[in-house]
Amino acid sequence: MSSESEHRMIEILRILNEQEKPTGSKLIAQELKNKGFNLGERAVRYHMQILDEKGYTERMGYSGRQITPLGREELQKGLIYDQVDFTYSKFQEIIYLTDLNYENKKGNVVVNTAHIYDKKAFEIIKETFQSGLCVSPYVNIQKINPSQYQIKTICGTTIDGILLNEGIASIPLYGGLLEIKNNTPTKFIELISYKKTSVPPLDAFAAPGMTSILNVIKNGNGIIPANFRIIPSSARPQTIKIIKQLLKNKIGGVLAIGEEGKNILGIPVSKGMFGVGIIGGITPFCAVQELNYDIDIKIAEEIDNINTLKPIETKKPNYKLKPANNTPYKPIPYFLSKAWNSIEKVNFNIENQTGEIISNVSYIPYSKLDESLNIMKETYYKNKKYINPYYKIIDHPHDKNKIGICTICSLSIDGTLIKNGIMSNPKYGGLLEISKKPLFINLISYTGSSIDPHKIFISKNMTSITKNDKTKKILASLKEIPYVSRDHTIHLLNILKNIGFSIYKIGKPRELIYNAKVENYNFGIVTGSGLNIISSLKENNIPVEVKAMEKIIPFESMKRL
């Protein structure tokens, strides 16, 4: 089946997933046309028959078809190369659908939704709203049972939609983690671009250990989720006017408004544009995660009328957060820039197996070292095909109660190929599902990200190397190499694979490699992450502090499991 045909069927599944009742081929054909697919009813029925046979849809009499649970699972995996574009497109779509009138407060807003399962968690959410760490106090709370609540909050993307309705182009660039000092926003410490990711940026950072919102509430210092957009400077006066009016209507969350072409919150802004930072609407939900309460979060997936929301009932507001100042903080370094400088230091000689490689370093409690080594050995011997067996134990730089485990970063492969005259471009860090038909189920581009994507997947407990024998989810990277060097590359990769480096697949030109796509005139290679063995520790409840791409060390100093 062609990738175009698969693409059409994924779009059909998306349409059915959005419908609340069985849907016929006529409506599906119309929706496809709106999405740019010229597909008639007859062709739709043909594709639907295939989806029926696969068990992704089911016919509901003359009413049409509906998506099945298996279809929703397939949609979630989707065509991953399409998903990395769809994430950004989805935000553009939901911005367009926002039609709130900022003067009379009528119309639709973008909402985040969460389910919590403990009354104490609800109290934390109320405390966060009371502190003003939110876009708006307007919420929709449904009490499902004495301890379960569904809560909807206004998403910061609403402001982009309001600006667009006024003819102002607001361009989302990043979601990330923002540092707060003395109740003042200072700079972003982590970023993920809205483009080329299958994981919405703020969703990526919505994980235990990522934020410290409760510290901000307590002492004015910590880390909160936020996002960043740029706007044409000619629209700056009107934008400020709208933001001030929104604040009067209790829709805020704007942390910083920059000057034209000026660095703000540690993010460079080009001439002719200005930057705006807005707090993440999921901030109250992330506060709950910090205390390890169960919570399910959906980010910016729905549009609701503002009339369905009302101010949350809390104690007297205690807003302490101040607007950011215009201090030109040093721009945050992007992961790929750091990666290229580390790649340049690799001088591994594959003939005599000596030389410098890039190492990740993960710190664990010293008391857990023996247990950790046993887990690592067991994981490797059960998964030799996917795990790099090399490691090195090092001291923690200042904590005697912790010990470091060095593992080989897959960027060492890029460095080795480049030193042998082959250009290798790290493209994506991903989560690879191992089954009869291996495929990437999540990808985050190295471009525009300040953090190794694999750290995101580990922090969100998305791997299953040791817990699931039927379908494993492991960390992998996609690299892109010019086709002209393919034979030479295959020769070198075979040597590296025999040494023990994790190399899963070498693609062909224009081939979807594990459902991921590379540019024309290139081919892809998929390599395993050196953090897979570390994920096995976290899966077995060993506390782990992960630092990717941390050191340059001699390969010959490493031991083998």
C-alpha cells in the first residue's frame, strides 16, 4: 500500500475520531476535501472497506461507520512522519477556531482538560489558581465521584486565536520550562519547537521532576511551563491594547512582552518581530504531578464556549508573580548546536577500537549500584539486539552518596562516520515500538530543541524495555546520510555493530524507515540510544538523574556487561 493511501486512511480515522456518531462517506469526502484531499465518495468507500477489514472501523447499519478502539490506537501511532507535521497543524487549526470577542467576552476558547483522582490534588489545583499561576481563573469543574474530578482550564493558545481574529499574526515557536526568580520570570531553561514533533511541547514537559511550581508559590523561585510566540512589530501597540483588555476580563498569563528584535526570556527575536511569553494553561495540573498524584492531562484538544466556564472558588487571590524585565539573558543553547561540538571531538578508531566517544552520564544512589548493575546485565542479555553493552562507573562531582554510570551516546556513531568522510545528520530522537512491524510511535526533532528528546521519554515513563515482553518501547534515533555514501556507510556500520554499537536498520532512498521519513537523495539509519540501559533502571524503580551527551571519554576505558 502506498504512503499516500495510508495518509488518506489516517485522515479518515481522524475524521471519524472527531465525530460523536456514525458518519457516512459523503460527509467524510467533504471533510477530506476541506483538508486538501480530492477523494470522491466511491474512493472513500473503498478506503473504508480496507479499514473495516483491518478492524479500525465498523459499519453501524445505514448510519455510516465509527472508529473502533483498535482504530484509535492506530491513529495514535499514525504515520509518524505525518504526525510531526500534524501537531503544529493542529495548533493552527485550533487557533483559527477560537473566536472569543475580547471586549464583550463572548465566544469560544481553547481548553486543557485533566482528570484527577484525589480530593487533595484538587486542593493543590485551587492553591495554584489562588497564586495566579494560570492563564485565567475561569474553569469548568465536573465532580464525577467524591474523589474524581474533570477540570478544564483556558489554554494560552486562546490568546493567539484572539489576536488572529483581530488580524494579528501570532506565531507559536516554542513550549518550554521557564525559570522564576524572586517571583520574576527570567529565562527559558528548556525549549521544544512546535514544529517537527509528535509530542506537543508543553505535554513533553508535563512530567514529574520537570517543574517546581509549588516552590514558586512558596518562595517565589522555581520552574513553570510556558510558551513563546513572535508577532510582527507593527502590531505591537494593538497587541498590548488587547492583552490589557483581556486582563480586565480575567484572561491573562502574559509573562513578558519584548521590544522589536530584542532577546527576551533568553530567546533571540529577529528584526521586525517581538516576542511574547505566556504561562502554560496546564500549570495548575503540573503542580499536582509534583506531588505524584495521578492525573491525566490533555493539552489544547478542545474548543469550549466561555459561558461553560466560571471563576474557580478559592481563598482571596495572592498574586505575587511580576512581569519579566528586559534583561538580555544569554540565549539558551540548542541541543543540536551542543551536539555538533561534541560530535567534532569524536575520534574513535574502528580498527583498533580506541579513541574518544560521547558519553551520557546518569547518576544513581551509591547504595543502588550493585542492584543496578544486575538489572543492566539482565536487560542486556535479554535484549542484546537493542542494547549497547558498554558502561563506565565514575564518581559524582560533589555528592559521595551518588555514583555515575557512563553509557555510549548514539551521537558517537555520527562522529565516527564524519571522521571517516561521511556526513551524518542527527534528525530525530524517538520512541520505537518493537513488534512484528517495528515503528516509531513518537519523534521529536533535534532541531529547535534544547533537550535530548530521549530524556523527555524517560521522564514521562514512556519506555517499556523490561516490563513488556510482547511489545517493547525503546529509545532510538533517526539519522540522515547522503545516498552517494551508502556503501561506505554500510561497511562502517557493520563493523560498529559487531563491536556492540546499537544499529537497528539501514534504510534505502525514499524509504519510510520504521514509519519515519528522510529527505530525497538521502537514506536513514536508526540507532539505539545509550540511555536504553538507563531506562531499564528507572523501570525498576531505581532513582536516576539523567544527563545526556555529558562527557567525552576514551572508549577503551569502558567495561562490557
